[in-house]
Amino acid sequence: LERTSALLASLPPLKAVMTSQHAATIQDASREFWSLAGSDLFVMTDRSGKLVAVHSTAPSVWLPDFQASMGRSLEAQRSRDWWYSSGHLYEVYLEPIYLGPPGETPPLGMLALGQEINRDVALEVAHVANSQVVFYFGDSIIATTISAREEDALEKLGGGAVGQYGRRIIWRRLGMTLKLRDRVYEVSGTDPIKIAIMGAELHGQGTNA
């Protein structure tokens, strides 16, 4: 989607639509560009960052959520971000829309394309990782390949706070046994998504442990 967003933002027909600065016109005309993008989420803003077009494959999303997410992304100057609305999590790529060469004039607005993190994505990741996968956003499980019983158990453990960024990576070793195979490792990261890996393999050289 990163390349697609850059390509769409450079299309003269899309730029022409944006010059109208009329939300109803842009909303109607942008449906064709959303079809070209093939994304789960398609969002456009005007110069001020106000939403002027929103298309989503999920019918239950709440537009103020996307407006707030866009505001946070623009303030942080992120070209890639995570947006959440009504139980739907998206990996979003943002691209400014310029009428002329970038940098010579202010952008007409912003284009954002998003892929929803759903069970299909979880199944793809599980296939590559050869393990079960769980995607969290805050304390909520967004997508998973585990059973309902295992999901209930994980929900009791909970995740991190929604929208927390900038935290350092923490690596911990639990247990002091000299047997490498008996050691347990925990890894946490900066994104508001927690991935629970239900199985893993360790390949390495021999040690004195």
C-alpha cells in the first residue's frame, strides 16, 4: 500500500478532484480511486486535515475515530501509522497530495490507505511463522488463529494501553537455569499491537551452558 498511496497521490485526475475542495464532490469521485487502490480503508483530507472522503470495507467504523487518528498522524508527521475504530485495526500509509512538484507549494490534502488486520492477515502470518498468532490493540484481541478457549485465557492477561508510543524495547530472561532449553524469553515493543507467538525454534551454535 505504500507504493499504491504514492502512485495514487500523483495521479492528475485525483489532483483535479482535490482542487474542488468540496467534500461531497470528492467523496463521490474518490470511489473510483478507492477501487483502484484495492485497500480496506481509503481516506482523503483537505489542506487543514479535515476529512473530505472516507471509504471502508467495514460498515461499523466511526468517522470521528478516523479524524482523530489522522490528526495524530499529521501532528507526528508519520507516513505509516496504526488507526483503530469500532473493533477494526488498520495499518495505514499516508501520502501528501501536491498540485505541482512536492515542496514548491503546500499540499492540497492527504491521502491515506489502510489494510485491516483481520483473521485473513493472521492466517497469512501464522503460515509464514509456522505458529499461532494473536494481534492485540490495547487490551482487545483484534485477530487471532487460536481457539476461543485460548483467546479467553489471553484476554484475561490483557495488553498495553491503547495508543502508547515511544517506549523502548525491553528484553528479559526469566529463570536462571543453566539449561538453554529450559529458559523462557519475553520481548515487548513500541507498537500498540501485541503479538503472542505460540511456538518458536532456536537455531544456534553450541555453548558452555
